[in-house]
Amino acid sequence: MLHHTILGDGTPLVILHGVRLDHRHMMESLEPMFDTLDGWQRIYVDMPGHGLSPGDETIRSMDDVLDALVAFTDDILPDQKFGVIGESRGSYLARGMAHKRADQVLGLGLIVPGGNPGTDPACLPPHEVLRPDASLRDGLADNQIYRFENLMVIQNQRLLDLAAKAKIPAMALFDAEQEARVFENFHFAHEVNAEVQPHDGPTVIFVGRQDAMSGYLDGIDLLKTFPRGSLAVLDTAGHAVAWERPEVFQALMRDWLERLAKE
């Protein structure tokens, strides 16, 4: 059983974090929105080798990670319908869930998808700081400086505090050896075999226009797979789009939940 945290009651939402992180990152991104929303049960999952879900020698590919997630949802949500929210690596797993459990997955929330192995580096925009604050650098710990200089499109204390609270502690629990195995066998077999089918549930896709890690073009391409997908390409946003543009992120996520509720 994967470690997980359940909050609220109602229609289940399985919520998946990105690589090197854990459920705390997704809680910091989404729970401010759910403070004023009822009717949704949020299931925040630590994927294998992340957070409090230990790594596993038998996990050697992304298909193995997906199988672990499918086994988890089969156990905790037997024969139930649910939505899936995934960020970055978690969005790839969310798409895998839509393939493996197409009859159960109501719809997807995909946050900064793309940039997976095999993506043409020319598709990624260069890193760009649009709202700098160099005065903050002197107070940073060594493990914060790289993020400040190379990942943050907006440099401010709020974003640094969020990262210190949710991202940096998770990285200390990350199983790098498992990730090395998975990275070498990354793409799902059903994707390699061209077996991906369109998913007709309500979907929302968020990409940051300045996201130098995942880019935005892969997210645009995903619309072909989601005929009921909304796409938001957000300016002044990188890979932390939910934290950098919280007002518009939450508004569009609420719209997706309203559409999902009608299913």
C-alpha cells in the first residue's frame, strides 16, 4: 500500500506529485482552493521511492510505477469512479491511469506535462526570470540557490517559503537509485506500441509559457488526446505554475471540477 493522505468527503480525486517530491507539494498547491469547496475527497499519494512510500527493487520502469498506482487505486477505490490530478511526472502517470482504468477515470487535471525523455530540447524555452528579486539571494541556503537562479520565473519570499516547506524536505526522502532504473525505461508500453486512445472525460491542461523544464508545446499537443480538454498557457509562469499564478490556476481548476461534477 502506497503512503497517502485523505482529506474531505465526496467524489474521489487521486492526486499525484512530480519526481523527487511527495504529497506535501500537491497539498500546498491545491488545498487553498479546497478550503472553500465541498464534495471532493482528495487522496494525496506518495509514489514508490518518494515521501513515505519506500523504493522497491522490482520497480524498473514507468510501467512498474503505473502498475503500483493501479494496484493502489484498485484497493482503495474498488469499482469507483474518480478524477486524477497530476503534476509534471505525476501528469504522465495520470495519463497512464486514464489508459489502464478508462472506465473509472472521470477526467484529468494535468499540470505542467511534457518534457519527458525524448523531448527535443529545442522545444523548451530558455530559463527566464521575469520578476527578479536579487536581494533574496544572500539569505538562501546552498540547497536553495540553484532553484532561485535556474528554476524560478518569479523570485519572491512566498515561493521560497513554499519550496522550503514542501519541496526540499521531500528531496531528502527520494530514492535516486530507483529513479535511475525508471528513467532508463521511461515510456509506457502502450505509448510505445501506439495504443493510446482518446480520453473523453473533462480535462484541463496547465503549462507555463516560461517553463524551461517541461516547456509548453508538449501540453498543446496533448489536446489531440483529450477532445474535452481545456488548455491554459500561462505567461509569467514556469514549472511552478500553480504557485506562481495561483488565482488563475485555481479559477480554471474550479471550472474543471464543475465540469467533472456533471459527469
